[in-house]
Amino acid sequence: MTAGAPILAARGLAKRFGGVQALDEVSFELLGRQIAGLIGPNGAGKTTLFNLVTGLDRPDAGATFFHGQDITHTPAHAISRLGLARTFQNVRLPGQLTVLDNVRVAFHARAGYGFLQAALHLGRYRRRERQISAAATALLEMFDLHGLGDQLAASLPYGMRRNLEIARALATGPSLLLLDEPAAGLNGRETADLAALIRRIRDEFALTVLLIEHDMKIVMNLCERVLVLHYGKLIASGPPGQIKRDPQVIEAYLGPFREPA
Ligand SMILES: Nc1ncnc2c1ncn2[C@@H]1O[C@H](COP(=O)(O)OP(=O)(O)O)[C@@H](O)[C@H]1O
Ligand SMILES: [Mg+2]
């Protein structure tokens, strides 16, 4: 059991698109160093929830708190600087940057080290650049991208671009990482590697991770807590063992013919 104040708290989040209530009174909390899963059928509101929490979109009602701070109306770039990072359902990367520069740029977003300071403190700037390059190289190694630092990001195969997107998110120094269907389009082996990697980065970076995932084997093995969205409503949340026996969840999402545990 993890004790302490929640890292993220959502209170009554609501969002409507035309005739669709994408999110309806959604409230939950995430505790530190937890790997949590967000599941639910297509169109349930999972990505919308990520968009609201990261400041890409605004709720019609409700509020979001990050480390106790109200971020409901905080701009996305400021939320990122507070330590909330995400990846997208369809990989988003500056493809014309090299693999190494992709990660270096993300480190700079955290370093907050602008051009003026750089000009005034050239020695310190160079030292910092060396540190960033070393840290970026270490991250690339962790994600099996070492040796590819000079390649353009756009030239990488799909699975590697997904990894690079996560490495970039990590380089911004988050305490909370949101992953939108990180295993989509990966083969079985890549998916298993990704699950191990997610566990490892949680441990090494003391992160909280919330991931959207359809593969129930991964969700049940990897996640310590599962949130279930259905037509915009959070219909269940709890440990995976409890979720897979929840009659409402079985009816809405898992179906009656699920594999025995
Ligand atoms: N920008 C948007 N404009 C209009 N409708 C949207 C928009 N974003 C999401 N929706 C609708 O909101 C619902 C939830 O979408 P989404 O959050 O993407 O679901 P999920 O990620 O669970 O598949 C869907 O019915 C979707 O069509
Ligand atoms: Mg989605």
C-alpha cells in the first residue's frame, strides 16, 4: 500500500463535444510511484481525460490538482514544467531532429536555461551541455536506441519511435507520466519489453505512471490499480483482481468469455 497525498486528483471532470458527453463527473486520485491503468471501450473518454489533465483541452466543469496545486486552468507548457509528461495515441515527435537532439531538447525544457544565461555564463553553459548530452545518451541506452543518436527520428521504425517518444517525455523530468496506448501497434515481444521497461522507469525515476491500454494481460500484470471508463463515466476503480471480477466492468468491457486468471 502506498501512503501519502495524491500526486494527481481529478474532481468531477466533465467535457462535452456537441452531443457527446465525453467525460461525466470523473473523480479519482493517483498515489505516488503507482502504475495505474486506464481502460474502457473506444470512445469512452480516455484520451479526453489525458487532454484535460495535461492542459491541451479545458473541462466544462470540475478541477484537476497536481501535487495539491490546482492546474485546471494552467497552460500545457507550465503543467509540463511542473512535472507532468505524456505521450500520444499517435506518436508525436519532431521527425526532422536526430534521435539524440530529440532527447536533448526535452532535457532543455526542464533545464530552463535560456540563450541569455548561456551567453552570460558560457563556462557553466558548456558544462551543462555536456551533462545533458551524457544524460540523453544514457536514456537512449535504456530505450535500446543507443547507436542511433545521429539518425533522424522520422527514419526510425515505428516501435523505436514509440520508445523515443517515451524517452523524450522522461527527459523533461516528470513525476507523473501519462502513456496513451503505448503498446498499440507493437508485436508481442515488443509489448512484453515495453511492460518491463515501464516497470523499470517507475522504479528508477520514482515515477507515477497512468497508461491507457487495451491488452488486458498487460493491464492485469503491470498495473497496481485500474480505472475503468465507460461512456465518459468512471464505472470502477481498484486493484486489477477486483476489477476483473466487477460485474459492471465485465458487462461494459471485459465480456463474459474472458480468460480465467
Ligand atoms: N475534439 C473533439 N471533438 C469532437 N468530439 C470529440 C473530440 N475529442 C473526442 N471526441 C469524442 O469524445 C468521445 C471520447 O473520445 P476519446 O476521449 O478520444 O475516447 P477514447 O480515447 O476512450 O477512445 C468520443 O465520442 C469522441 O468522438
Ligand atoms: Mg484514445
